[in-house]
Amino acid sequence: MQDETAPLLDTSHKKRVYSTTGDTVDMGQEKEEPPPKAAFNETELTVGEEACRMFAYKCTPKRTIIFWMLTFATLGFYRLFAYWIKSLLVTVRFEETSHEDAEFVVIEDSHGTKTIKEIASKQCAKGFIRPSRSGRMEKVHSMRFFFFRKIKYIWYEKEQQWLNPADLDSSAPFILFKNSANETQGLEQEEIDSRREIYSSNSLTVRLTPLLIILFKEVLGPFYLFQAFSVTLWYIDQYAYYATVIIIITVGSAGYSVYAMRKQEKRIRTLVGDSPMVTLRRGGEDIDIDASQIVPGDIIILPSHNFVLPCDCLLMNGTVIVNEAMLTGESVPVTKASLKEADACGFEVRLSPERHNRHTLFSGTTILQTRNYKGQKVMARVLRTGFSTLKGQLVRSIMYPKPADPQELKDIIQFIVVLSSIALLGFGYTIAMMVYRNESLKHIIVRSLDIITIVVPPALPAAMSIGILNADKRLKKKKIFCISPSTINVCGQINVACFDKTGTLTEDGLDFSCLKAVRKNSEGKPEFTDEFETLDPEKLSTEDANLDIVVAAASCHSLTRIDGSLHGDPLEVILVEKSGWSVEEPVNSDEETLDFDNVQPTVLRPPPEQSQFHIENHEYSVIKQHPFNSALQRMSVIISTPSEHSAHEMVVFTKGSPEMIASLCVHDSLPENYMDVVDHYAQQGFRLIAVASKKVHMNFAKALKTPRDVMESDLEFLGLFVMENRLKDATLGVINELSVANIRCVMITGDNLLTAMSVARECGIIRPTKKAYLITHSKDEKDFLGRTKLYIKESVSSSETNIDTDSEIRAFDNNFAFNKSQYQFAIAGPTQAVIAHEYPELVERLTAVCDVYARMAPDQKAQIIYALQAIGAKVSMCGDGANDCAALKAAHSGISLSEAEASIAAPFTSATPNITCVPEVIKEGRCALVTSYSVSKYMAAYSLNEFLSVMLLYWEGTNISDGQFLYIDFVLITLVALTLGYTAAATKLSAKPPPDRLANSAFYFGVFGQLIINIITQVAGFLLIRAQPWYVPNKESLDDHTTMIGTAVFMVSCNMYLGYAFVYSKGHPYRRLVFTNWLLCTSVLVIGIINMIFIFTNIPFFENMMQFVDIPKMVFRLILVMISFAGIFLSIVYEQVFIERYISIHMERYLRNRRLKKSDPTLPPYELILSQIGSDPSWFKRGIRCSNWSDRKETAETAC
């Protein structure tokens, strides 16, 4: 049998090859390429779940001398550039060496960010005790280490690796932990001191960075240094007033940045909280101590309730009920079992967070209740401390968020390079004009450099972040919290939305529909009874049904009483309530409990009216519970049913998926039509819980020690609980909204394939206009190549669907078929695993068209996300439980449905428990993305407009005055740029996605087209005034003073700046209308009024401040205004008609079609795949060479 959790496809060191010739299209085949050979100083560093590259270096006297010579020779500029670009520093300062001799390491993360860390050394005569890969502790007398992102890494000579000691503890052989469950003496002081040196303290210390250091780092950024260069230049050029205001504003900006950073640090400290007092057992004694003093290996004594765990630990005895909302986003209480109850295993089985989750207590989770043998304390052994814990990982993810989209940064740099090229043209023009006018060398240099400060807007990167900040604020108002704002822009590019089913698309709670019990027919063979709407033993007995199914409903669960009420899985609560039985849990006290060697079991009692059906047993005791395991797809309990005939009679009740329970049952106990009945209900969307039992005769001690797989074998089938899993009210509308917006919706669930298909049809993931096919496999059949045989069958749709008659959806599906598949696949986890192992060439194509994944284990869910990303999709994932954590982290945009503001599960957390958050996040992402692009266009247009004004005035030997510069830059431009980002997101998602990058053809056509309109407009005003008989030309000696022509150029350009606010405030389809942005409209109105006052009045105060030269005739001022308005009109028409309609749509589509025809590898792979196979699923037939293609009309049977 294939491994159901196998990776989908290992694509490392492979190159994708696309062929478009003939019928032998093979888009998924990949050619092997040898992995690149690592340098001798290179190794890999594991940081959480991220793999980083690490390089070893050392300092030499020769390189140190060269470094400082370069620094002094360049007046410090080399050191500054080396601060920005780490490779410049490393190349000169360090020499490559082995890691054994390294003095420094350079760590490069998966995003390309480089960090330099110095290696520290420490010696101790008594030695340090550190963990090893074998799980044992080893003593060393020296230690080399460094800290990176709050984690300590130590050099392990034998392994030749830098390792986090906590990672070794977390992957040690599990049997070592299991065997240590009875060791309750605790650590001795000498060992404690040694471990503290290895692991550091158990504190999530977020030290507040000194304000001077924050300020120093801030002002060393390119923006502030460019401002310093500009200010120096302006002081030299005697623009003292303007330069002084710039300094004041820059200092204010730096101060605000420092304030914002300090505020973020304080917020993280609030999240961390204070270190509590805990009770530890050390050297056989119980002591109260601050939690920061805990070290791995310590034994912590757990309080009975309401205690937030300060570390990750393994439960040694008893039972603990915890709330893991901080970890998983799921608020349902979780029961943790002790290590003593873990299944026996060998040294090959290592501790795993997923596999041994039921024994692990995580830092930050809250203990709701503890239980143990009478008089015994509940203890746990500390596993991880500090930033190595799961809570530490959450804090680190906030402190070190993912960097902004690297493509966006590249586009900004490319754009600045283009602007710099224009600046160079202006630089040359200025030099030529100044030389022609016989200006001094100093004047030529100053004026030429001044052009660079005008054309290249230093505030461009900061201005582009305005949209993200405002989107984050709006999301918080909608109770959607984000711990990584840099991901918001990425959300605007989402084109695949993945969803878990239960609790996400459907309600958490299930409604009991009916019971299908089992009875013996006249031939003694099992058969299903009719449907029962209740669990009434009297009615069941009339059909000769096995009444043990009622006991199973009452006992086979993991519910617990907290404050007198049952808490746990809503499904189990319903079954217990339907059974009518009472669940009584003991309370730890000094009362004597004689049963079961003083253990305090959960007691189950039937209601009085059912006593006649339980003559020998009026109460049952739960001896042991095997909690639900998503990988095993089942849970079980062992209950004691003592009678007068036998005191050791026990029953094992097991419930789980129909397929899994059937595989565990004695075949003769299953009805012949078992799968037909299962499929019948599954196709209607019901959730099925199969139940089975087995009677065993053994004592209590043996029952506790018997392995789980033994107890859960050779079961007798009891029946099926049929549960109705209703869609949430918001689900259908959201899926339709996303589908209309051309966003592909995918379901990834652990439920039955046919149930998943039914729900997918009901909510609209399976579209009524497309054919759906099920991919299954046969475990016993092989093809001629020895591979497991695959089958493709058309799915029969349910007669009940809410969208079959939706004309709007049908119209959309028909109109937006470009690069979309005309059919949909559905597949179960086991079949997916078979394809990954035996048909890897089909994985990419299957991923491009499969919209329903069922029976997926938690790690398989993450693999589906990775597979979608591998074909170029931008993927979001929305889920609500622990099973979705890996997928949520893997997605570009993970959204956890949780009441907590921050969850380790995902960058986004929605307090609203439905999927309405998904379109909201995408809308805000699109709005933020488009706002970033709009602000960048506005800043570029403003810079080029001002550049053009200066070029025209240089022709006349004059310049813009200080007052005009100030007004343009810090009243007009700043107000507009800041308020542009306040336009809210559109209320509906558009079918057309926003541009995925800044540097595209529409962007450059738009910016340079506006430059041409600017030239026409300003030159028109320039020539108009210059042609008048009353115009007085500038004298060469008046270079630093404004003239009439300068006033005219200002009157034209100041309105153009304002007009750009409307040119680049396009609302539909990603933002609301510009008029809904009252801040922007108010700013534009006020500035517009001020502009008109400047133009049409002769107020002395304004004339002196702005250094205007009076234009004698009012009619010419009016003509200048009309010229500027004509320019604004041309700009709006050009942007809205030519750019938005022609360039953005027709030209981009034409270019994309050309790239598709040429199979351009720069296109996302999924587009190339769909262009080849999107209309016909027959490629799958060729891929598997199946023999039953003609038989695809039959109803699919699950292959689980």
C-alpha cells in the first residue's frame, strides 16, 4: 500500500520542459539536473521551518587594513554601501574558511536577506551538558555558538553542523521520553546550571531597543541620506528657507518612525506577558520559582485549572484538558494524554509535533482542567523553552515578518533607474545651459545635482506603503487581524482560494439526521435496519438492532465537563445528548476511590427509562481513551462492563470514517451493501460516522498496556450515524463571489470523497456548467508498467443544487473561459499519493484542474498548497482547526478562523467564524496593491512635472522660488499623496485581476504619456506669456530670482499636480469612487481654492512668500488656468481611455497570447498547462492508458 502522506512531487534541481507539438504534449515531464555543488564554507541552517544558507568566514589583518583604507579613501561611502549591501562588506572584510575555524557566519534566508553574526566561544572545566542526535546528553568542555533571530545555535563537531539544541530534543527517539515518564526526581543543581548555559533562559525577552540606536539605523537608510544630500545642496544653493523646512519635516518623519517601531516592540511585549511563578520538582523537592528559570528536562507540577503554560512540555501522568486557540485558532478543548498511554515503539520512532501532539502541552495554551490518580500530582517534563517554543515561534514571526514582495522591490528599483536616466538627461541639459551662460563651476555643479533631487522622489518607497497601512486598519475594523502586513499586497494577487470543509464551509456543529443500525437477518447475516431518527433502545429492539450502538454513542467521545457543562467536539456532544446518558467525571479530592487501583474513571449512566435494557450494568466506566487521530481517521475507548459473571469484562468502542472502520472490522460483520449505503448518503452530502465494537476479557492493568492497534482490530460493525453537515449561511454567496471574480475555489478536506463532492456542488465549488470527474485507483490492479491502475469516471450530480439555474454564474463561466479548464477533477488522498509516487508526470496538470481534494491528512493539505504554488498560483487558505495549520502556513495568505487576535497558525486571523473574511482580505489586498501603484504613478508624474518646470525655467536662466518649492512639495504633494491611500476597497470583487507588477507596459506608457501631455501644457503656457509684448525677458544676473515666466509656469503646473489626484484615483473595479474619499476631496478642494487665490488675486503677503511677478492682464491668467484644465482633461482621457482600456486590456492580452503561443517560460506554468489541456480531459486517459474511458458515465465509487 502506498504511503498516503507522501510528498506530491520533489521538484528540486529539476527543470520544467513544455512541448507543444502534436498529440504527445507533455507539460509535466521534468529533466533531472545535478544539484549545485556547495562551497566548502557553505552549510544549511534550519530556522524553524525555514532552510537558510550559511557561509563561514574569518578576519585577517590584511583584509582589515584594506577595509579601513577603502573606508577612509571614500570618506566613509564604501562603509555606508557595505552597510546596505552585505556582499560588499563580506567580499573585502572576510576570507572564506571552514565552519570549524569560522569567526563570522553570513546567513542568507529564503528571501535573500543576509545577516552577519559573530561566533562566540565559552569554556568550562566542569563541562557543558548538551543534547545529541541519539537523544542522550553529552558533556563537552567548550562551546562555540551564535544567536540568530533569538535562537541559539551551537557547533556540533561530529555532525559538522550548527544546530539548535531544542531541535535535537524535539526529534529525539520517543521511547526515551516514554521511559522517563516514571522518573519524577527532577534535575540536580549542577545539571540545571549546565543546561541553562546551553539553552539560555525560558523568557520571551523583547528588549526595547535604545531610541538612539533606532534613530541611527533609521537615518542610515537611503531615504534620509538622500535627503541629507539634498539639504546640503540646497544650503549651498542658498535655498535656506526651503532646506530648513525639509530638515524639520525629515526630523519629524524620523521621529514618527522611531515612535512606530517602539510601539511595535511594546505591543510584542504585551503579547509575551509577564513570567509567572511555577512549581518545579528538583532534586526530589517541590519548589516555587519564576518560570524564566525553567530549563529543558525540568519537571513542572501543573495546577488544576486556569494556568497558561510557560513552556512546551510532555505530559508524564494524568490527563490535561487545554485550550489551544492561540496555537491552532480552534477553541474546542483538547484532551492531552500522558506518555504512559503512548503506544510502544522502537528507537527508530522519533518525537514528532504532529504524531505525538496528544502528549504535548504547548507554551501559551491554557490549562482548563487536570486529572490524575487520587492524591497524585499532574506532572510534565519540559521539552522546549524560550523562543524555541511554539509561542516563541509566534513572537518571532511577528518580530521578523516576511519581507515585502521581492518582485515589487525590483520593480521600484527598476523604475527609479528609469527616472535616474531621465535625470541624467536633465543633468546634461543643465550643464550645457550653464556653460552657455558662462556660469561658475560651483554653480554648474550645484544646479546639475539639483536636478537629481527633483526627478528621483526619495519618498517613493514610503509613499507606496500608505495603501498597506490603511488596508491593515480597515481589516482590523472588520475583526480581521494581521501579524504580517507585508503580505497584504500579495493578497491582491490571489487567484486560487482553498478551503477546509468542516467548520469552514459548513457549520461546526452537525445535526443528527438518522441512525442506520445493524441486525441479523433470517440467515444470520448482518444487514442494515431502516432509518431511526432517535437513539431509543425500545424502538431499536423492535428491529432486533444491536443496542451496543447506543452505549457507543454515549461513551466513545473525548468530551469533558468544565464548570458542569460538557465541552468538546460538537458532533460528540450531539450524540451524547441523543443517547440520553449522563457523563459524570470525578473531582480530585481526598475521598477514597477503591475501583481500578484508585484511578478515578469517567462514569456513564443510562437514563432510568432505559434501565430495562441494562439489567446487569447500571453504570459503565471509561478505562482508557485513544483520542481521535486525523492520520488514523478514528478514535476509541475501552469501557468496563463488569457483571456478576465476570469482573474483567470490557468493551472497545471505535468510531471513525466508514472506510477506516470497515478495514478494521471482521468482514462477516459488514452488510453486503455496506459501500452502497455509504455512497448513497455521501452523495447527498451527509457526514457518516461508522461505529464498531469488540468485547475483551482482561484486567485493568493489561487493558492499559495493550497497544492501540491490537484493541482496534477484529471489530464487530454496529452501524452508521448519519449527520447533516449544513453549509454556513455565508458560504454559497462567498464562493459565488470568488468564482465570478475569476478566483478558482478549491476544497481540501479530510472527509469522504463523495461527501466532499456533494458539499462542493452545493456551495458552488463544482460549477453547474462544467463536467466533474472523479479520479480513483484500484489497490489490486496493475497496468503493464507495474503501476497501480487509475480510473477516471464522470460524477453524477446531485439533484439538489442551489446554483444550477443561476444565469449570472452560467454567463460568467461561459464568458471567462480563457485560460480556464472546462472541467473539474476530484481526488482522494490515497489516490493522490499513488499519483505522486507512480505518476509524477501527471501531478502538475492534475493540480491545475483538480478542485476537490478529500481524505487529505494534515501534511497532504500543505502539499496541495505547495503544488499549487509550484505551478505559479497565488494561493490563499482558510481553515479553522489544528489539521489546517501546516496548509495555513504554506499559503501566500493563510486565514485562520479564531477569536484570538494572533494565532501561530496564519498571518491573518478572523474573529468572524465564516469565510466572508476571504473576499475581504482579497479586496483589501487588491486595494492596497492598486493604491501602491497609483501613489507611485502620482509621485513619478509629480517629479517629472516639476522637472519639466525647472528645465523650462533654466532655459530662461531662472528657477522655482523657495516658497513655490515648499508649497508644491509639502502642501500640495504631501497632502494628496497621504490621502490617496484612504480610498476604501471596492464592495465587489472584479473578474479582472489587478496588474501583478509595477513595471509593466501600461505603467510606462502611462507615465511617459503624461510627460508628453505635461510638455504640451507647460510649453503652451510658457510660449503664451513669452509672446506677449509686455513680457520682460530675464537678465543673466537674475538667475536666483523668479520672473513672470516662472509665475506663469507655476500657475499652469500647480493645477496639473492637483489634477493628477483624480487621474490616479481611479476607483472601479478595485476601489470605491474617489468621491467617497472625503479626506482627499477635502484636500483637493482646499488646495484648489488656494491655487485660485494665488492666480487671481494680488495679495502682497502671498506674492512676497511665493515670489510672484505680476502678470498684468487678468485674461491671460484665465487662459493659463484654461490651459492647465485642458491638460488635466487630456491626462484623464489618456489614462482612462488609452491606458486603462487599450493598453491594460487589449495590448496586455495580445502580448500574453503571443507569449502563450510561444510557450514563454516566464509565464506562470498553470497558464501554459491550461492553454494545452483546459478544454479536454482526454490527456489523463493518455497519461494513464486506462481501459475504461468509455465507461466514465457510471457513478464513481470511492477508492479509499
